[in-house]
Amino acid sequence: MHGFLRESGLALKLEHAQVYRAWSDALGERLARRARPVRFQFGELAVEVESSTHLHELQNFTGEAFRAEANRRLGDERIKKVVYHLKR
């Protein structure tokens, strides 16, 4: 089963889904709707943010705490860095 998941690419998608879920759970339902993960690669989580206010808050104040909480939920330090960009 593990071989099939790895060869089909599903293992990577499942890992990403775990990271996305941990991030959303760490933020809580309300904020998670405004700061959605869009990509996870090489330990870097890209998050699309709905407003410049939330972007500023996450980049400068609360983002590191949310990253730490998401990693706590994952049980490891999988998310090394979070980068934020404003939704277009």
C-alpha cells in the first residue's frame, strides 16, 4: 500500500492535506477562511490571505505562533517557514 501511494503521488498529497488541516485547525474556523494554505513544498507553506490587514497581522505578529501550533498538531516540525501573499 505504501509503495502504491508513493508511486501514484497520493502520499505527497496526503502529507500536504495533513499540513493544510493542521494549519486551518491552528487558526480556527473564522481566520482559516481568510488565510488559506495553497502550497507546501520543502518545508515552506504558502498561505493566501484575503486582506492586507490580515497579511500584516500574520507576517508581523501572530504567524509564528500559528506555525508552531500547526507543527504541534502535526507532531513534528514539518512546517519550517510560512510565506504569505495577498489574494488577487
